[in-house]
Amino acid sequence: MTVRPVEIRLKRAERRLELSFEDGRCIALDAELLRAYSPSAEVKGHLPGLRPLTADCSQVGIIHLEPVGLYALRIVFDDGHDTGLFSFDYLLELWERREELRARHREAVAKAAEGRR
């Protein structure tokens, strides 16, 4: 069952998306994590599993949010990426795993940078 937020707030200056849900949960996700784990084929590839983008997303911001039905958001990032549809369930999963995923992404970025040296 899809959980739906009762309030969605884009904090552009803080590069953050905030959502409040009927069950009282309030979550905040930064643009870096959202961009690194966009559910688009471009980022995830065509195989199952969460794979981070290996580009540094630390300075990426969010320009715009577009609702998609009653189940998702399309997030338009300032680097031009706009093809991922973030279901509300997926946003909750990202929030629950945010520390692990952020660390995984930063490690992948560091390894990619080492390989370019």
C-alpha cells in the first residue's frame, strides 16, 4: 500500500525535500542523496538493486517538483536530470537507509576520483 504525504515542502536554499505523512512521520532528504539514488534507468541501470551515481552530487540542487498521480514525484535537479519518478514508498526507503546510502555514494565517488588520477 502506498503511503501518501499530507505535506510536501521544497527547501531550495537548503537543497532539501521535506515530507509529512498522515501517520506522523516527517522526513527530510537532501538533494545529494536523491540525485545519487534517482530511480531512473540512467542512474540505476537496468539491473535490480540500488546503485549510486559515481559523480559528485554534493552541490546539486532541486529546481522543481512535479506530482505524478497520487503515488510519486518527478524531481527536476539543477544539473538537468529529471527522468526519475520517486514513489512515496521509495522516498521512505531512502530516508530509512539514508546514512548507509550516503556513505556508499561518497565511497563510490572517492573510488571513481582515484581511478581518474
